[in-house]
Amino acid sequence: MSYSQASHSLHIHAAEFYGRSQTLLQYIHDHNLTGVVLFDSTNILYFTGFAFIPTERPIAFALSASGERALFVPRLEVEHAKSMTAMDRVAHYPEYPGELHPMQHFRQMLVEMEMLSATAPLNEQGEQGLHPSFLPNYLEQAMRSPLQQSLGPSLGADQDGYPWILGYEGPSLSQLTAMTIVNVQGQINRMQAIKSAAELALIRESCKWGHLAHVLLQRYTAVYVTETYASQRASMEATLTMMDAIGPLYRAQSMWSSGPSAGYRGQIGRNAAIPHALANNIVFQPGDVLVTGAGCPMWGYHSELERTMFVGKPTARQQALFAHMLAAQEIAFAIMKPGVTCAAVDTAVRAYYERHNLTSYWKHHTGHAIGLRYHEGPFLDTGDNTVLQPGMVFTIEPGFYASELGGFRHSDTVAVTEDGLEIMTYYPRAWEQLVIPV
């Protein structure tokens, strides 16, 4: 197979990006919007294939009610945007803050795309006056009623203007346009929750290389070695191996990583009982409980592999909590299928905790969706009644945390299928296979 043939399954094709825009366009028509504006970098990647590093320079994607697709970028991103996308329009501004604020250039683009009236009033500062501001998701249905007509034209957006990051300051979208801004992030979340065949293929590929990084992490972890040494050596070796294997096909599309990685993030010894600890160059000691993490960005898509390991044979109490953790994970695996709610999965796992008097060791829900973001919705939580559908991808990671013993958490990436569940990660799960020799 040639590289050009093999690459067919290792990226998202232009036709799929176009199809996503058409789904969003139908939403625009259903809600009588003049168009949609997206500022979030992950949302922009999802609809265009344009991966970039967000800075103080505003970047946006706009989709008009007529179906025109446009990117708005600073001058330094023009060639980058054109090379990565198939947009109808790539508009740009010179620089931020510039003599004329970038959002005024953006306003002109919206006028040209007929998403905004050219006669909308400006105040003395070149910004739009006050008007009804960002409407949350629960008002989306109300906006289809006569109330919408009384408020005038509506524009959809994932947030009310470019976020104030890295020193950026500027007008909100509602100030800029004097329009009712309808929050469309809920609709985008629902679209992103159902993965296509191409997205699932990328997540499976991510699992493969995350697996390799974890194999190497376990291999290079040893008594009196530091977590920095083991993590860096495993991640670098896995990345170089992947580049030898599929380098011409690979794009991370990530601002955080350029290949497979594995590490501990400080979850070592008693710190293993802190689910979101930070790496601190800790030295491995006999008796430590270790909680790992591994993955690989694959054209922007992520997977998650976590394992609980031990430096030396675990004690009887540690083995007992480890067994409970595996049992809780198996409960989630068994119940997940189309038609079941996210809440039902977490409720079943929580019931296991309660039956075995383990609730004091509980700290978080059973899992979360994953894809272009490390954490996505919906969530396997008692408060989330989203119904599982084929194509949804989740992490399954119920954990037990005891300050005197450590943390006990495996995380596996799974996909809901037509008739059940595909467990996409496949690293050994038994404690006997996860012991670091002393």
C-alpha cells in the first residue's frame, strides 16, 4: 500500500468537513439565524481542519445562512489557513491590536457575508451599543417563537466574542453586531459526541501508539529512577518509533504534544490518591502505588490509557482495592450499549461502591466522552441523562482513593457500537502484569 492510499484512513477528508458544515447550516435554518460564528479553536478544527495555536490575535470561523464558509485570521496565519482548509473565503487583518481593532475588520466580513446589516449602529468607540446579550442553550427553543422576532435578527455563536486570552481585549459579539446572540455550543457538543468512521479510525490509531508509550513507560520505571526520566525516555522512544512507522502520514494537530506520551503526572506513592496531581520529578520507591497515563494525538483526536501499577508486590489491602476497581470497571463495560443513559452507567457503578462500603474512597464520576478534546461531554455521571448512541467514545475510569494506600484507577477508551461496546485500549489489566520488580 502506498502512503497516499494508506493516508485515506489517517485523516478527515474535506467532504466530511463540508458535511459537518451542512449539518450546522440546517441548524441555522431551523433556528432562523443569519449564520454562526465560532471562536473556540477546537470547534474551528472540527468544522474546517484548521489547527492553530490561539493567541491574542482573534481567529474565527463563520458560516452564513447562504452556506458560505469563511475563516477570519491575522495576516501571519493566512497561508497556513489556506493550505489546511477548503474555505470559500479567508479574510484577514494586519495585526493585533492594530490601528483598527481586528473585530472591526471582522464586522465588515460579517456584513459582506450578509450575516449582519451594514446599517447596524456604531457607538463613538467603534463598538456596537448595548442589546440583549448571549442567550444560553435553554433559550434556544424560545428563540424560535415570536420572542425572537421581537428581538430582531439572531446570530449563533459558541461564545459572545473572542475570549480574553494572552492579553486580548475587545468588544463582545453582541456589542459588535447589536444582534441577539444564540449559544450554539450545545448543538456542537451533540455533533462532536457522535464519531464518524474516520474519527473512530483515528482514535483507534491513537490507542495503538499510546499503548506502545505505556509499554516503554513500564519498562523504564525502576526503583530509584525518577518519573521524569521514565516518562521522557518512554515518550521520546515511542514518538521516534511511530515516526519511523507512519511518519509521512502523521499529524498531531495538537498544541500540547507532537507524538505518543506516557507518564505519571505525580501520581506516585500517596500522591496516587490525588487524581489530578502534577509531575514533580518524584523518585520511585519500593512499595509505591503508581497511576499512569498514556495517549497520542492523532490528527487532533485523543485516546486515554491509564493503569495502576505497583513497585513490588502489592499488599493484601492494596490487592483488595485493586480488585474492587476492576469490578467497578467491568460493571460499566457490561451495561454500556445503545439506549442506556449515561446516568444509568454511573448509577450502577456507584451502587457497587455502596454495596461494598467503598463510598468514602469515591472522588469522581465513571468517565467522560473523548475525541478532539481530552474531556468532552456527555459524562458518565448520575446527573447526565444523555442516551448512549453508536459512535460515542468514552473513557471508563472509576477510581478508589485511599490516602494511606494510594490511588487505584484504570482508564480504558471505549466506543459504543450498534450492539454493545468496543474496548479500544487493550493494555493488561491484572495487577500481576503491572508490577515493577524491586
